[in-house]
Amino acid sequence: MGSVDVTILGQKYTIKGDASEEHIKKLASFVNGKLQDVYSMAPGISPLKAAILVSMNIADELHRLQEEQEHIAKNIDERADVLTSLFD
């Protein structure tokens, strides 16, 4: 397990994990960008509220992508069943 130093909103953090340094820095950059977006729309927002709003937005993106993935997987299964039935 390694550690990587990242900067988010001007604050340095040391992140420890099994992921590559490149991956951790990419995630930190993503989070920093999301936070910057929130601050550009609401400059007076507290850091905690900004972090919660960003967390909710990221959770929403994840949830929507998971639902889309489930829909696609179901669609693939249904089409595979149709194709399989053609060979019976």
C-alpha cells in the first residue's frame, strides 16, 4: 500500500491505498474540479456544504450509471435469449 500527496482546494492530503498514483491523482483532480464548480456557482458556501453537495452529485452520477448498466445488461440478456431461441 502506497501513499500519494494530492491537493484539493488548496489543501494537501496524503491518500493511502492500493491504487496507482496516477489513479489517485486522477480521482483527486476529479473531486477538485467538482468542488471548484460548486464554488464558482456559490462562492460563499462552506467547505462542508460544498463537500456534501459534491458527494450527493457524485452519488447521483454513480446511481444513474449503475441503473443504466443494469438496463443494458438486461437488454443484452433478453436479446441473447431471443438469439438462442432461434437455434432451438
